[in-house]
Amino acid sequence: MRKTKALSEFKELSKSDKYIIREYADYDHVNYGHDRFINIDNKIFSMNEINETTKGFYIWLSTYKQVDRRGTKIIIPRLTINWMIKEIGITTNSSYAVRTFTKMLSNLSSIGLIDIDVDLKHLEKNQTFTVILKNARAKYKYFTQIYIGNIDMIIDNKNGFEAFKYCFSYAAIRSFITEKKEDTKVITLAGKLIQERMHLSKASYYRRLDWLKDHHIIAMFMVQMLNEYGNRKILISDIRDMQNLIITINDWKSKKIISSVIR
């Protein structure tokens, strides 16, 4: 259990604020999953050669078995297409799934992100192969920290190739969170920037956010701003940093930046 402050200790929060927060989650009892993480090179967000499903697939592969810990590679042995199909809950139309997985592996290989030890043109569904994620453990200048437990939660709760899209969306959100100790780990910037990184319409963007919030991957609250425009703002954090999010809301109320939590 993480050391947390009780909601009663946040003096600036109203009863209504606390009710909304508590209704979402008793944040000191959230199932965080394990705390292992991997770093993803931020270049993946600007790679136009691959779509969001393939990017999410790569992120998922990065969280799999991390062999060769001392080097810069991640080696994933004994994979089969059939195993991957079962992992994402596909039970029908497996020929389409085989083609899709094969195409994604081919695309990742062609842009130099992975090496694979079989000829993909003749890959059988139950054939064992090894994937090497090249430079996956290198020290990137700009990187995003991805919690493996949250990727597991997405895969466990979202079936089909859609799961990889949500893995990518989670990574896109995480890419706006810095890991420096002096920062709050709370996203306060305009949502349009995150939406553009996800390459989604406004409606799809909010559906993704709501799903990630409902499944306790992220924490998210809408607040009423105290400015001449009277606008509302969405504040986001990783579910692990929900207390930081509440501290930010409490501080903003103290400084008269916001008036209340809306939802």
C-alpha cells in the first residue's frame, strides 16, 4: 500500500469535490499493478510509416520478456502468432489476425525497430520465432516511461487489435509527463496537444480518455477555472500519481485558479 494522505487532509477541497473524487476511486486502494516500467523513444510518436495499432503493438512487445538486460536490446523468444492471437482475446477469423500480426511485424522490421529470425512470408501460425527490439534499452534523449502493469491492464480489459490502440493512447498521455522529481507528474496543458499526438478526432480522443479512466489506467478530473473566460479544464495523471493530481487541485483552489471539481 502506498503512503497517502486522506481526502479529509485536503482543506481546500469542498464536500462536493471530495464526493466526486471518492466516487471515482478510493485512491489509496487503487490496484496499481506492478511498478516495473520501460522507456520508449519519443521518436515513435512522429513515425508516420506505421499506424497507431502497430505502434501500440511495439509498445506491448517492449513490455514482454526483457532478456539481455545488460545490453541495449530486448529479446523476446519463443513467440508464436497463435499465442499473440490468444493474448488479445481473438477467437474468430484467425486468418485475418495472422495477416495483421505478420504485417505489423514486417512493418516494424522494415523501419528498423525490430529484427526477427524467420521469413515472415512463410510464417506459420504455430511456428516459434524470436523478436529482437533493437536499441530498446538505449538511453534516449527524449523518452516516455511506460508502466508495464498498466499495459497489462489494457490487454486484460480490451479485446482484439483495439487493445494496441489503447496501449498507444496511454503511451501518448504518458509522453507529456516528466519524471523529474521537482515536477508534479500532472498534465495541465491543452488537451488538443494530446489529441494531435494520438491522431484522433475530438470525440474519439475523449472516448479513449474515458475508457482509460474507467479502467483505472489514468486519473482524470474536470475542473472549473476562475478566469474571465469561465472555461473548464481537464487535469490528467497516471493512476499511480492520483495523489499528485489531488494535491494540484487543492493547490489551485488555494490560489484561486479554480473554483471546483466538475466531474
